[in-house]
Amino acid sequence: MILVIDDDSAVRSSLSFMLKRAGYEVKAVPGPREAIDTVRAEAPALILMDMNFTLSTTGEEGLTLLKQVKIFRPETPVILMTAWGSIQLAVQGMQAGAFDFITKPWNNAALLQRIETALELNAPQTESTTEKADTLDRSHIIGKSRGLTEVLNTVARIARTNASVLITGESGTGKELIAEAIHINSQRAKQPFVKVNLGGISQSLFESEMFGHKKGAFTDASADRIGRFELANKGTIFLDEIGDLDLSCQVKLLRVLQDQTFEVLGDSRPRKVDVRIVSATNADLRKMVSERTFREDLFYRINLITIKLPALRERREDIPLLARYFADRQAEANGLPHTEFASDALSFLSKLPYPGNIRELKNLVERTILVSGKSIITAADFDTQYLRTNEQPQATENVSYANMTLDEIERHTILQALERHKGNLSQVALALGISRAALYRRLEKYNIAVNNLS
């Protein structure tokens, strides 16, 4: 049963009619007292509730009711309804435990989609809906470590829903591959999968790129352009590097994510779109929200489900599998003989720090195979290419990473990056493929003073 709570009789009637037509059992009540009585006596599968009641235009009564509902029915998903102008209420509601929120006037199709998603994600887990990584279409995802298996189990559980997903993790951990896995294992698999690097779109071009434009909409608009959202209709849109999006663009993105409608530049008629949203970032969005550089309402809109990818150093047992995979692909792509690895080679690879994660491993394997020209790669071959890639200073050219511990290798790599970039921490972090915050943690761990590299 879906419980509808709204003091507007027209809204209750409209929602009840729509939900019953969709096949749901519905009970609609006008206010908090009736809602609490119903929640205590029955167990709704989902609650759809307004945030503003007649007695309170500030939303306090709605927030109080939400907290009371979560006391009696902590596992029941609650979808909040609020006007766009008071969307901050919905954010407070999400902080208090709501599952999702919509704005009035709502889009019926979008609302039904969110209700279906909430019910699917909160359905009791059975043997058939758990531990399904082995039946997942992995595409090019390689590995069997516990961390990766947990990620793939989550993908298997949520792929067939329409839940918005936020994929987090360091650069090079394979966020795009996980986004593709979500799409190809979803009910939208035969529809478009559109990838957008938001970090590469300027503020001035954002609307044109994402929503399209009509010929003559602005000076350089010499022809009509279809935007990324329209290209992704019925499919999935992957919003990579969403943490790099300018605040003004975040507002425009939130609008289309909220009700799945947008306007093409030069055409004021709103257009509807049906897309599944998958986002990714290597930034700490919660910290950005607290610093007011990322909108909190957008944060809650994109991360109904969060998937955190482990760094390669946290799944070292996958390194030999990945190395062999990259070697096989390299041979196939370049018409080369099959390459083997000596046992010390795989041991060497498994000890490196990999600030660039899987991308760094891939580059090292492919470069070593091409440069060495050998059919059997040894640790010395990898050591040579690793040293060359990291541009070792003359005084340390004879250092062999094969005989160093992991911490020694990582400290040595950071020191050389600091020297190479003259202590510029932003450039060092970029070169190592890690965030400044991660670099600061490593500097502290290894007691490295930036003003004293000796």
C-alpha cells in the first residue's frame, strides 16, 4: 500500500487516481495526525508526503512528521513533495532520512519511475537478488578481489532499476567501466549510452552541449544541434567529473534531473526526456557541499545510490589478472606474439604504489611490451620502464624498485615528483593522479617537508 499525505484534497485525488491506474493500492490522508495513526496501524510499502501543511508554511510540520514516521517505520521509503521555491525543505528532509524528493507540479511519468525505483530498492533481498556478480555482464571489468566483487554485486542489484547512481573513486579506478556495466545490465541496454565529460565543457557552452540549440539561437549557431540529453533519451547519460561543474550550470542541470524536461536554446517549448542518470567524480562532494561549491540539492538528486570504487592498491590480487588482460589486448591490437610474464615480473607489479591506478598499470604493461620486444617480460624490464616514466634524477637512476618495500617505493616516487615540480603541490598531485588532500596525507605519513626535500 502507498500512503499519500497531503492537505490539498485535489492533490490527494489526483495522486490516488494516478497510482491506482498504475496498479497500486493507495490510502490518502490529509494531515500528520491521520498519517501517524495509519503508519502505526499499518505498514505502507511507500509514503508520498507533502512538506507544507496549512498550519506551517515553513515546512517544520512536514519535517516533524517525517521524523516521527521514521521512528515507527525506519525502513519504509519516503518520497517528499515540495514546491521548487522551497526545495531546501526537501534537502532537510533527505538529511532526516527521506528516500527521494519531487517538486510540484510533478511529472507523472517521472514520479511513477521514482516510486518504482524506491519499491525495488527497498524490496526484501532474496537469494536470487544477492551475490549476483558471477551472472553480471562485466564487459571489460577484470578482477575477483573482494572489493571489486562487492561493487559488482551492488551493480547487479541496482542495474535494472532507474535509480540515479553516483560512482566515486580516485582517477583511473574504472568509473566509466562501472557506468557502462550499469547500462548494459539494465532494461535500457538497447538504448543509447551517452558519455559526457563535464570537466571539459565550459560554462558558456553548457546549455548548448547538454540541451541543444536552434539555428540562429546565438551568433555561432549556424545549424540546429541536438543536445546530449536528447541523444540519451530512453537510455543512460553518464555525467563524468560532475564535481568540476560550475555552480551556475549545476542549477540548470538540477532542473532537468528534477522533472526530466528541458528547453533547447532558441526554442521556449519544454521537451520531455526519459534518461537514467549515472554520475562520477574523484572529488569529495560532501566536502564541496559544506564549502558551498556544490549544490546540496543536486548532491541528493544524483546519489540515490553511491558506489565507491577501491583503489588498485586496495585490490592487489587483481593486478596479475589485469596485467595479463592488458598484455593480451596489446598483442591483439598490434598483431604481436603472445607475451608471457616471469614470476618476478608479476611480483614486481604487485608492489608498486599506483597513484594512477588501473590506467597507470595499463600504460606500464603496454609500454614495457612494446619497448622491450621480448616474449617473456621480467621484473627488470618493468623496473626500467617505471624508472624512465617517473623521470628519475641522475643520482637515483640505479635504484631498483624490485628490492624496495611498497612504502619505500611510494615515498621515493613522491619525493621525485616534488623535486621535478619544484614543490608545487597542485602539479605534484596531478602528476601522481591523486587529489591534493590525498597528497597531504601521504606527506604527513612519510614525514616529508615540502620546503626540505633532502
